[in-house]
Amino acid sequence: MSEFKLHHHVSELMNLLGVRSTDTVGAEVYTEMLQKNTTPYITTQVSAHQAKRKIAESSTTPIEFLAKYDELKGKNMRDLDPLVLLLSQLTEEEQTKKILEKQAKTKADEAGMTLLQHGKIFSQLPAPGAKITNQEFTELKDMLLKESKSVAGTTSTEILRKALREKQMKRNVNIPPQPEWLFQRPSLTLDFIVGVDEPIDQNIVPLGSLPLPMQEQAIIEDLLKCMEGIEGKYILARALTERYAPKEFMIDESLDPSVQELVRRFLPLCSNYSTVVRFIEEKSAFEYGLVNHALSASMRTLIKDYMVLVAQLEQQYRNGNLTLQKFWFYIQPTMRTLDILASIANSINRGECIGGAVLSLLHEKTSGLIGDAKCQELCLFLTQSACVPYFEILEKWIYKGIIKDPYSEFLVEENETIQKEKLQEDYNDAYWDQHYTICRERIPVFLEQVADKILNTGKYLNVIRLCGRDPKFPYAVEMVYTLKERKYYEQIEKAYSYASKLLLDLLMKEKELNSRIKSIKHYFLLDKGDFLVQFMDMTEEEMKQDIDNIMPSRLESLLELALRTSTANVDPFKDDLKVELLPYDLITQLFQILTIDTKQEKDYRVDPTDLHLSGLEAFSFDYVVKWPVSLVLNRKALTRYQMLFRHLFYCKHVERQLCRNLHYQLLKHVWIGNKAAKMYSLHSCKWYSAAFALRQKMLNFVQNFEYYMLFEVIEYNWHVFQSNMDSVSNIDNVLDYHSDFLDNCLKDCMLTNPDLLKTVHKLMMVCVTFSNFIQRLSASTSVEVETKPTRESSLQATKKNSKDTSSKQKMATKNQKLQNKIVAENVDLLVASENFERTIANFDQNFTRLLLELLEKIMDYSCNSGEPKLHNILYRLDFNGFYTERLEAISAERATMDASSTHSSDTGSTGSWPTSSFTSSRPDSARYVPGLMKSRSSSSNNSTS
């Protein structure tokens, strides 16, 4: 069961039991606990004897419960005993029982049903002919309607469940048709053809009229016939009441009572023979699979020996040397043999077992006869014979990676609808996880411990086979069933080690998997700085345009140019890097993923045509990956790389805007021209200083945020990933380590937390808006001075060189003074207005508020989730404790306001709150504690309520 399904079932169970989810006790906690303590494909072995008795004692219908248990046990239900043990423990939990009863009653009332038993309802009906009032009639009508709804609902539910179960059990097999003559000739059987309830031949002399020796001889002849599946004169077979019912017989009532009693002891042998023969003939059909075919063949071998015994007894009878006592003595060993065969046949018939389920049943029978050597030897023979076709399929799978399972009996099932070509299309790991899966019902009990290794061994070899290789295990030996499981466990271990090493060498050495992952890191995780800067410089104008106006071919050309002219040119896999323009921005993509199966999922279903994205918002890299590297670098992994890249790329864009545009535009008009700067008024310089301070604050945040993601998150997790890759032993470990690397990067970069992601996005938007505002300001105050130098002939330039040079210098100085004067007047006029002052103040206020909000959420999240990694960014952004003091002041005022509101609500006062400073008269105990506000507000609400 996947983690998602397990989490869903835990949540549903918590809702059913009325358990509220908290930070310490939630569905995630129980899901993680169950995953750690769950052993896949392994049946928990428990003794249900005491549990069964405990449930029967507490049940109102103990006989029905025990009968149902025996019925399910006879069908070889694998998880029956663990379920009974769980139910017995629930009988001791009174609180849980009350909750379940309450929930059942609530659901029954909502559906208009009743929980009363049918017998109790019928007992409340009035006696026939009794008179009832109108009120009693109405009550009786309502009660019967509820009962009819309950019966109808239960019946429909059972029918639905049965249909779903049959659909699930339906196997995808191509069964060859059987010839019609097989069904048109009923005499082609070794079983009794048709029994009758009374003798047909009326001329048969009753046995009671014959002397006792003749009675004995006549009944011996009939017994020999019945042992061969033929009715006698005085022993007749009854017709079967059910398909798998034991055969019953009628004996002439006039037979001597002592002889009749001895004859009845022979009849179970004849009945068991009938059961075994019917089993052999039925299970030899195609649809019952190779395991049942092999078991039927082994039983047929024993039946042949049985027929030899019958022939020998008949020879003794013809020679006049067979009496009933001798007869009884000779068949003693055979009776036990047929009894075991009939017991196995009945168990398989009741459980409708096929494939691995048959082997599990035979294994349990063999293990249970440890005290009876001969019977155990018989069951061991049957089990070994039935295991032959199953082990042949197993050998082909773990030695060659091929499944040849015509009747869907093997524990590994192939889903042919999922092809490896979809690895680059589907956003999941469907091929590796679902192309070959384990069907739990088909796992023999003695292979449960190694079922996972059997699956992986064949998967590894199958991947190698799809690469055009023909893997052959050099140490392949024939596998034979034994009671000592270690023999084939060791062989499976050897095959697993060989297959995992073969595939790992293919991927790591020949296909250079690790080098390709490093190549992806260079581009998606901004590992190549000069390439990124060069590419962003080249595509700056393209990124500003609308996505509909961008030519992807031009971006591809610019990408190739940036690759060829940077240090990325030495990367042998650089040609696999491509450009992709996605129809959604990063925030929309992330929230569509994070809100799956939540109430907010519909809010993020946006038509791509309504987004109106720019090139910067839609841009991302893509990577071409071929088989078998696509097993690791599949579309799901590449999508996570793309999300990280788009986040880092946008942060880098914001940094460039703040570093280049803002720095260039402001310094161009204020600091570069010293003479022009002297002409500005002190009022202008004051507000430009505020803009510079805000710009530095924003730049400090963006650069530290980038450093945190690139070095403290990505590089740290990359180092852990590479350390794990050095000691990896199979491809599953590679997949797990790679997935953990990407998941940790996404989590620590705040891409999996909606609250933190929203705040970070708002901060980036404030920085970009501020940068755009300064650019518009610069454009409005810039003055272009066009100079048109006169061109003279070379002869005139030679004659008047010194004179022209001096005049040009005077003209340039004059134009520069005029330009500086105009710029200064425009700047003073713009800055003197209240709009500039108010705009800068609003930017500063919004940025500071969002930054404080982010820091507070990070501290709360770190404390609640126990993730210390996010503390690193707190230390970088708040290195001098400036923001901590602000947060402490805000927390102190909130706490004081909560206390005051609580006090005023108790005293009934309605006085207004004094608007004092955050830090004035603040008690020493009012320190900022993450989550304090939430806990105090909740406690305040509880106390108020």
C-alpha cells in the first residue's frame, strides 16, 4: 500500500473514531509509525484460539461467529487470524466500542435504517388476528420500512462488493477453448455417473434373505466396485447436493447389522475417492493454472497406485481369499492417503485457490504433519510436484528477467499498458513502480520473506534485456521445494546480487548516470555561474516579452551560444539541455501540486490562456534523457529540477534588477557626476538616501536567500547524495537517494510550504516593483543631449587642429553644465513632491512587514516541525538581532493586548487601547517566542467561550 493510500485510510479512521488531528498526534504521525512497523508481503503469524473464544463470549451470536470463522478458515483466508486478534482486542476497549456504536447509529439514522436484528423485529410484530390502533400501525409501518431499507442496503452493498471482488480476481488470461465432445460424453469420468435414491432393478434379491457368508461376498463385490467409482447392487451412490459436497451412499437395509456397521467404515474411502477424482478432472482444465495441473497430475499418479491396490484386492476376491476383515486390514494405509488427498482437494475448492495460494495451502499442510512422517512425506511429494511449474516461472524471472505466466499465477504481475516510452511524459514513477508489481494473493507463504527481492531481481534483468543485452546468471541451478527454506533463499540472494550489480554497472559506468546528474546540476541548480550570467544577458529582451511573442527557436540559439562560449562547453552532455516555455508560472504550478485532494484544489484550476505570462515567468530548462537513464531521471524528477530552477532563476533575476538597474540608474544621476550631485538640494539627497537604504535592505535579503538555497541547502544535500552514491549497491537505492535529495531541496527551499512560499513570493514582487519604479523615475528625469560634431575635410582638420580642439572642449563643457542643471531641476521637482516620499515609505513599510512575517513563520515552522535547517536563514538575515527586537516588540504588544482584552471582557470595561510604542514599558518576560501568539489567542478564545 502506498503512503498516500495509507495516509487516507488513517485520516478516515481518525474521523470515524472522532480523533482530532494535532501537531503531536496526527495522521502523519500514525502513517509514519505504520510504515516503520509494516513488513510488506509478509503475513503476521498469530494464534487466534484465545482471541476467537474471547469474541465468541462477548458476541450475542457466538454460534454464527464460530461457523463463519470456520468457513473463512476453510477458504484459506490469509489475514483472518490477525483480524480476529484485532477484533478481540477491540472487545476490551469500551470507549472505542461506544464510539463505533454511536457512529453506526448515526449513519443508520441518516439512512433511515435500524440496527436491530431481524429476529427482534419479528418478535415485536403482533400476533395474527390481534387488533392494533392507528398509532401502533404507524409505528409498525415505520419500523418495517426501516428494516426493509436496511436489508435492501445491505444486499446491494454485498452485491457490489462481490462484483468488485470478482472483477479484481478476474485474471487476464487467454484460456484455450475446450472441445464440445468433452461435455457431450458424461461417461468420460472415473467418478460415479449419477446416483439414485432407490434401486432401479427390482429383481435384485434382498441381502437379508441370503446366508451370512453370501451376504459378505456380495457386499465385498459392491465395495470393490464403489472403490472404482461404480455403483453396486446393494450399495448405491446418492446424487450430489452441492458441487463439492462429499459423496453419500445407501446400503441395503436388510443387510446383517454387524456387517452393515463394518461396511459403513469402508464408505469414507469411496467418498474420498470420489472427491479426489472430481478434483483431478475439474482442475485439469486450462483456467485453473499450471500449479493445479501439476497437483492433479501428482494425485493422478497416486490414484493409479490406488487402482493397482483395488485390482490386487479383486484378484484375492476372485480366488476366494478375501474376507471383510482382511479387506479392512489391507485398505488401512490407503484410507489415510485418500483422506489427506480429499482434505487438500476440499480446501482448494472452498478457497478457490490458484497458483501461489495452492502452494501456501500445501506448505501449511506439510508443515502441520511434522509428527506423522509418512503423511508428511506424502504432502511433501504433492507440494514438490505442484511447485515445479511455479519454480520454472520463478527461475526464468530471476535468471533471465522474463515472465512466462500464461495463467496469471506468479507473484509478479506485468502491466503491459505502461511502457518505458512514457517515462518522459508521465509525471510519476509509474513504469518502475507499476509495470511490474507484486500480487500479494499469489505469494506462497514460504517465499514471503524474499518476495521483494524476487521482484527487484527480475526488474533489474528486464531493464538490461530492454537495453539489447541477454543476461544469463552464471550460477543458475534448478530450484526444488524443501521444508528448509534457506536452500532457495540463498539462490535468490545470489541472483539478486548478480542482477543489481549488473544493472548498476551498466548505468554508472557505461551510461554515466552520475555524470549526467552532475550535468543537470550545472544548469538546473545554477552551478555554472558564467553560463547563467551570459545566458541572462543574451535573453534579457526576450524574457520581457509576452510568451506568445517569443520564438523558442531564438531562445534555443541563444542557449547554444551561451553554452559554447562559457565553461559549460567542456560538458559532454550539454547538447541534451533544451529550452521549454511552460503554460503556467511557478507559483501556480506549485500550488496546483500542494493543493491536490484539498478544498483549495479548485481555486488553482486556471486556464493557461488567462495567465498572460511573460517569458521570464514561463521559462524553464528541459533535459533529454534516454533509456535506461530515464529510470532515474524520469519526468517526475525533471519536474522537481525545473521547479527548483525556476525558483532560483527568478531570485537571480530579482538580484540582477536590484544590483544593475537600480544601482546604475541612481548612481548615474547622483554619484557618478560629482558636479551634478553638488547641484542637488539637501532635500533630494535625503530621499535618495532612503531609496538607497531600502535597495540595500532588499539586496541583502535576496542575496542571503540565494546563498542559503545554493550553499546551505543544495550543496549540503548534494554532498550527502554523492556520499550515498559512493556506497550504493542497487538501482533502488539510487532512486531513493536521488528522490530524497530532490525532496529535501524542495522542502528546505520552502517550495513545499504554502505559507512560506506565498510570503517569499510577495517579497520578491515588492523588490521587482520597487526596481521598476526606480527605472521609470530614471527614464522621466533623463535628458538626452545630442551633439552633432561637424566634419571637415582632412586638409582643414590639419590646418586648424589646435583651434578646433579647444572649441570642442568648450562646447562639451557647456552642454554638460546645461544637462546637469536640467536634471537637477527635474529631480528636485520630482523629489520635492509628496508622491516620491510616500512611495518610498510604502515600499519600505511593505517590505519590512513581509520580511518580519516571513521570519516569524520560519521560526514557528522550525519549532513545530523540528526542522533546524531553516534557522540558518534566520541567522543570516538577522545577524545583528535587529529583526528579533522588532518581533519581540510585536509579540509583547500582542500579548499585552490579549491580556487586556481578556481582563476587559471579565470586568465588562470598554475602554480603548492606548497607542504607545512597541518598546515602551515592556516587561522583561515579554520575549518573542515562536507560536506564542497562536497559543495565547487560542487559550484566550477558550477562556472567553
